[in-house]
Amino acid sequence: QVKTGCIFTEFNAPALREIGDGAFYGCVYLKSIDLSGVTTIGKSAFFSCKSLEKVVLPSTLDELKETTFYDCQSLSEINLDGVVSFGLGVFFGASLPETLVLTKAEHIGERAFIEKEGAHYIKTVIAPNLKTIGVQAFIQCKNLTSITAPKLESIGTLAFAYTALEKLEVSDALSSVEHDLFEGNDAFKTFYAMVDGVEVYDFESDAIM
């Protein structure tokens, strides 16, 4: 673990393979980090790195564990192309780009993307291979308006509560939907479902609000 209170602003270690739990915990001056060769990142590795703006990750990194980037309020540039699984609270309170393209993502854990006041946050999520969304995964993401996840199979309780979500695009692969998905959301308009290649628009969203 890097000593709490570290004062360096950049960390470039493209040959580094593994980062342990809480390695950069509370490094509030850290702004940029190059981890292009890393294979494993531990839990809470960058917890509360409030100045962190840019993170370079390899396309081969397939998992971000719980609370990895918790409270990284300045984060604006990070490549998540290779990540398959997002752990509990992984980006809780962190800033993220407005459009989040999760090319390989299959699982988003509980409270993974909860918004914190003052953070720049996502408006659109495109996840072509996503299968599961955990409990409260996007709760309070007040700018979130659209999610496209054509392979989605299950959605946890309160996953989109208190968001601005207007459109959710899924398919007939969706087999499990928990209650109160859209609690506190007055903007929700359309639940698009693809059944046998045909768009269906008559989904009664009130049944799961």
C-alpha cells in the first residue's frame, strides 16, 4: 500500500502486473496513472483519490473489484473496453464520461454507479453483452437517460430509482425483474423489448415501479 497522504501526481508503471487492495487509498493528489500492463487490481485500490482524472487500463483487464474507484470525483478519462465484471460500489460517487460504452461487460454489481453530488456523470450506457444489473446499481444517477442492453437477463431492486431514465432497451432474454426499478423517476417513458427481432412497445412499466 502506498502511504496515505502521498503527494505525487502521476504514476506510470506500464510493466506493473498486480495492484493490491487499497494500494493508493486516499492519494488525494494523484491525477494520472498508467497501468497498461496490469492483470489484477485489488479492492478499494484507488479509494477516495479525489483528484484522479485519467486512468489507462489494458483491454485485457476483465474485472474491477468492489469500491476500486470509490469517490474518485474528478475522473474523466478511463478505458473500460475489456471489463467483464464491475464489483460492488466500484464507481460509487465517482465522475465518469457522459457516454459509457461497456463493450464486454456482463455483470454490474450492487450500487456500482451511484452518483454523488458535484460529480460529472453518465447520461447514456451502451452495453451490448450485459446480462445482469445488481441492486441499486444506478440509483440516484440523476443525469442517466438511456440504457441499451440487448442481452440483459436480470435487473435488481431499485436499479434505476431516482434517475432521469427515459428509455431502456432490452430483449426477450430478460427473465428476472425485481420491484421498484423506477421509484422516484417521473421521466421514464419507454421500455423497448426485442422479441424475435421485432420491437415491442406495450410493456407496462407501472408494474415494476
